[in-house]
Amino acid sequence: MEAILYVSHGSRIAAARYEAARFIEQCKAAIDIPIQELCFVELAEPDIVTGVDRCVAQGATRIIVVPLLLLSAGHAKHDIPAALELAKQRHPSLEIVCGTPFGVHEAMIDIIIDRIGEHPTPLDNESMILLIGRGSSDPDTKRDITAIARLLKEKTNVPHVDICFLAATHPTLDEGLEQANASIYRHVFVVPYLLFTGVLMKTIERKLEALPVSHQQWHLCSYLGYHPRLVTLIQDQVLSLSLAKKGA
């Protein structure tokens, strides 16, 4: 029997865990696979090995692992595979196939545009976008955020899209805010490239509140969240990995 194991990043913030669980309910309603469970890489329970155990306890013989991660970095490349290897040792006859993070995809650009569009102020030729990534020591993270920024600029025709990161790489959040503050653009749309609420959103909010008064208007957009477009991406990924697709 086939199962899906969704792997979220995890958070100590209860609201973030609730957002992930609520999103999984949307996925369950959209995907016709009998066993579907949620687990977390860190900071929350159940962990990945426990998630696999729960699927097996319900009769799963094959598990499709869906990382609920924006980009491919340490969690996708190391932490998830290591945990799945431990799970495989516990269940030697179990077949496990693992999908990929959402990555650089047109749907992700559309989600950003949707979040910007929720703001009452429209983009114009005096606007720039500051895209804020979580950050990672993995160089692929900066490469992918840079690619997303380029596609976003092309799709919106906004004069300028800049990037910065909350940790582990440059430009930092402070550097990104400083560069935007020194720019010629009247409107700065700040887009947190984050999947869920939590400490990092609070950090961005505090930094913006501390900015000196200037000629600019700063517009903080919502983090990406578990947008309905992600359900479609997951449906496509599951279809490509499912037994039905394999046997077609």
C-alpha cells in the first residue's frame, strides 16, 4: 500500500506547526492516496523516523516522501536522506522514494506576485522588490534565490529586484535594507521568502520598524505561506512518483 510522508522544516512556534498541519489537510483532500502523514526535520514532533513508523503501522509498503521545503540545501541534501536511511534500517522491506523541494519554479514566482498583490499599493516604475531568503551555507541557496529574483523581475517588469538573507550568507538582512534605503526607489516591497510564520518574520518586522524616516515607503508583504498553488505542485510531484505513474 502506498503512503505519502510530508516533511516540514519544523518550528517551536505553535502557529507554524498548525499552518503545516492545516496545509496537509488540503493535500489529503486533493490526493487520492489512503495513508498521508506529516513529520518534521527538527524542532517539532513527530520526527522523520517516527513519521515512517506511523505510515508502516497503517500498512504502507511504499512511501513517497514530499519535502515541504522551498529550496534544496542541508535539510534536503543531508538531514532528510540520513533520517530515511535510519528508517530503512528499521523497515528493510519498505520502499521509499523521495521528492524534491519546490525549488525554482514558475508557480513560486506566481505566489510571490500574489503576495505582493495583496498589498493595497501597486507596483509601478518607482518600485523595487527586496526578496528575503532564509539563508544557508550551501551555495545552491543563493544561486536559486538569485534565479527566482531574476524571473520575478521579468514577470513583473519592476525596475529592480534585490535579495538578502537572514543567516549564513551575504548580503545580510541589514545590508539589504541599507542598500534599499539608499536606492532611488520610492516604494520598497519587502517579500519574506519563507514558508511559515515564526521568529524570522518577527526579526524582519523589528528591522523595518527601526528604519530611519526617509523618502521611501516600505511595504512588508506576507510570507509565502502554504499557498494553494503548492497543492498543485505536490500533486504533480506525487503523480510522477506514484505507483500509477510508474506502471503507466
